[in-house]
Amino acid sequence: MTGPDVVPKLLTMDELAERLGVTQRHVRRLVAEKRVPYLKVGRFIRFDPAQISAWLESRRVAVSRDSVTRAGLPRR
């Protein structure tokens, strides 16, 4: 069921850290520096999975075809 009234399951700091493969301390730092999208629910910090996906996609770095050899190793 989707629609404007449906609230997505929000992630906790622990859940986001696990998904990103980083420590909870690193996630807290990203929040403190306002480098990651988050929501304040009362005194709790929560993360919308859709916003996190968009945030990650916006930070994707494309690999230049010239920087990779046929063996998949970087050129020197």
C-alpha cells in the first residue's frame, strides 16, 4: 500500500550504520555536520530509506574508462 498518507519505516542510527558498513560514531558525525539527510522525531534521529538511497546515488563517482586497463587495474 502506497500513497501520501503512508509513512515509510524509518531507520535508526544503528540500522543506517549497519547498512552503510560504518560505525555508529561515523553516522553521528555525518548528522552533526549535516552531511546526511535525517529527520528529528522528538529527540530521536531517524533516516528515510528513500532519502538515503537518493543521497548515496548523488555521491556515486563514475569510473573513467581511461583510468582502467583491460585487466581492471588502475593505470600508473
